Amino acid sequence: MRTHKVLNITNTKLLDGYRIALSFDDGHQQIVDFTPFLSSSHHPCVRAYLDPSLFAQFDLRHGELVWGDFDLCFPIMDLYNNTLLHDGERLAVA
């Protein structure tokens, strides 16, 4: 029987622009640039996070990266693999 480990984010650091460095409990680290996701959205509630001061108000709750009352959150594997757009391409890391 296989057991599946639940991944958690253990540390975050806001970098420049809309980039956040993430550390996971398995030792993996990832830098995710949220710019393509935010700027390609047509939803006003998502686009609101293009305001740098609002974007910077993320929190780490129970191993997940969230904004507001889960107003904006992402599947952990999308953050881990840096695949927010689901177009088969990794988001560019500058």
C-alpha cells in the first residue's frame, strides 16, 4: 500500500514584483512569479491583487499560501511545480 505525503509550505518570502519564494516541508524550494496569472485574469477580484500592497498581504495558513479569507489561493502542487497557468509551460523565473 502506498502512502501519499501531504506537502506543506513551511516558509515564504516576498521578492520583487509579484514573486514569492516558497520552501516546502520536503526541502524543495520554488520561486513563483504570479504576474502572468494575475495579469491574464479577467476577473476583477483576481486583478485586484495587481495592487502591490494588496498582493503583499498573503499569509501562510496550515501550510497553504492564501490571500484574505481564501480570496486567492492555489493548489499546492501548482505552486510546487510552478504551473499556475496550466498551459504546460513553467512560468518564467527571472
